[in-house]
Amino acid sequence: MAITRQQVTQHPLLELTTGFMSFKTFAAAVELDVFTKLAGGREVTLPEFAQLVDLQERPTRLLLPALVSLKLLEKKGEFYRNSAVAEEFLVNDKPYFFGGFVQFYSHALYQGWEHLVGALRANTPVLAPPDGDTVFGSEDDFMIRYFWEAMHALAGFTGLALSEAYDFSAHQRVLDVGGGSGGIPIELCRRVPGLTGTVYELPHVCPIVEEKAAAAGLAGVVGAQAGDFTKDERLPSGYDAMILSQVLHVLDEENGRALLKKCYDALEPGGAVFVCELLLDADRSGPAPAALMGLNMLIAHHGGENYSDQEYRTWLAEAGFVDLEVVRFEAAGATGAVIGRKGTGHRVIGSEGTGGV
Ligand SMILES: C[S@@+](CC[C@H](N)C(=O)[O-])C[C@H]1O[C@@H](n2cnc3c(N)ncnc32)[C@H](O)[C@@H]1O
């Protein structure tokens, strides 16, 4: 059947093709500190903007309409100011600052994705060391500076969204397995009186956790324990909640299932494990953030992909967990938590599925 002009246009293809321009414009503005310089509702004219950001007149004239069209800045008359989303998430000292994530994608993943075709053909990651090791073993300044800042940018908001979807008040001690900089336990402990948290991480990541906890005023409430969940036979014990956020997606299925079994063995009876991920639909038709993050695992890791909540439920049940359910929320790093319990007893707000107590 002939396709008429009314049925389809090239516009969606143009959007896909120029997507990189949007991203790089956004990343450049973050790198130039545009949003931090305009913090607090500051309004500037074009010449004032040029001076503030230290750009010449022509690039400023080209950059400003792009940032307005991307809804990162607003224009009122001759004046430019941060949009609401930029003011909330792109100002350097704000609690859910997103800039670290943008910088990591711009300086590391962007280059990796240039080799996507090769990774697809060879089933070989671009960024991981060739010896089968992971990108996380690296103690290089780049990873320390960008990667865990990137994770921190997402984790705090995941913690916020999780704490709104699930009532943690019945829990006392939370272990964040592969918890990165500790953004999730910092957020949970800030919100739940009496809750303490430990991040179980590779040794070179632990100082970052201590630093972030101290900066949040939670030194002594959130701490770090050095370990390696692949090599250690047992995980730390004495915890009645365990978080696995964006950890199972970096592992292949065999290692992911093995880690869940270790969580089950170490968890206190009656405790719960929370698998926080960008969850794929059961029929693997999307959504795009989960599907694209899956491809990102091909770029960055030897194994690992994104899964649906049904798949995680199967893994959790096999590890011994019961009362399985999923709570959905909206965060850039996770669209829900698949919960399994070693026993019963915790109240869940807004859950779907079976077994809520
Ligand atoms: C994708 S990041 C997720 C970080 C954090 N959970 C979050 O959601 O922001 C994966 C984390 O797992 C940690 N990790 C990887 N392999 C590990 C291992 N064998 N033992 C302990 N932690 C590990 C990495 O250091 C990294 O911080």
C-alpha cells in the first residue's frame, strides 16, 4: 500500500538523528556552569550572559536559543533565566544535582557509544578491560571524579522516590550492596528516624561514601564496609533491609542470581531486599530508558542487561525470597523496586502484586 505524506513524516527521524546535538548542547552548558551561574532566579540579557559565562557574542547568540528550545532556560523579553528543572537539578550545590551524570555521559559513555556497531557485532564491551575485569576496579582519577558523581546524581533521587513508595519505618539497618557513593542510604536515613545504613563497596569507593555521608551531616549514621560481592563468600550480616540498585544490571544472569542468594543468606529473618532498576516491560518492547540502558551494558560490561520485574521475581523466588512484589516510582535511575522478603511483616504503600502485609 502506498504511504501518503499525511500518514508519516520524517520528523521523528530528524529528532533521532539530531538527538546528539541536544545532548551535547546540554552537556556543554553544564560544563560551562551556566545553570549554577544563573541560580536563584537570576535574569540576564544576552551581553550579560556572554560576560557571565565568558563567551564571545556570536557563540552566545547561537547557544541561548538552543538552551531555550531545550527547555533548560526560559526567555522573557530580553532576559534569560533557568527553567524550573534546571534550577532544581542543575545548580551545583542542590541536593539532587544531576550534573555529574551529564558529565560522565559526555566524557566517557559518549565516546564508547561511537563503537556501538562493533560492540553489537562482536558482543564485546567497548569500555571494560579486555581481561574480563570490570570498569569498577579502576582507581583512576577519571572514574573517581566522574563515575561515582554520576551515580550519586541519580541515587539520591532513587532513595527519595523509594522512601515515598515504601514505608521503611519498620527497618533498623540497611545494607546497600554495591551502593556506590551512598546516595540511597543517605536519603533513606535522612528521612527515616532511627535507620542506619552501610554501603558495601570495593575498597577505593569507601572513602567517597564517608565523604558524602559527612557532607550530608550523617557521619556515623551512614558508613562504608569494604568488600567484593563476587569474591567474598558471605555478605555482612545483621541487616534487615538490603538494597541492590543498578547492580544486577551490570552482572550476567548467573552472577546476578548468585548475588541474590548471598543477600538471602546474610539478611535477617523478616528482612527485605529491594532490587531497584529501570525495569523492562515483560514483552521486552520498552520502555526506552530501560531498553537503552540495556544497550549501555553492552558498551560498558562483559555481561549485564536490563530485565523485567517478572524476571527478577523468578530470580528472587529461586534464592528463597517470599512475598514478592513490585513498587513503582519515577526516578532517572530506577522505575521501581522488586521486593522479596525473608519472612513477612512490612507495610507497603502503593504496591502492586501479591503478598503485601
Ligand atoms: C552501576 S553502579 C550502582 C551504584 C549504586 N548502587 C547506585 O544505584 O547509584 C554499580 C556499583 O557496584 C559496585 N561494584 C561493582 N562490583 C562490585 C563488587 N564485586 N563488590 C562490591 N561492589 C561492586 C561498583 O563500585 C559501583 O559503585
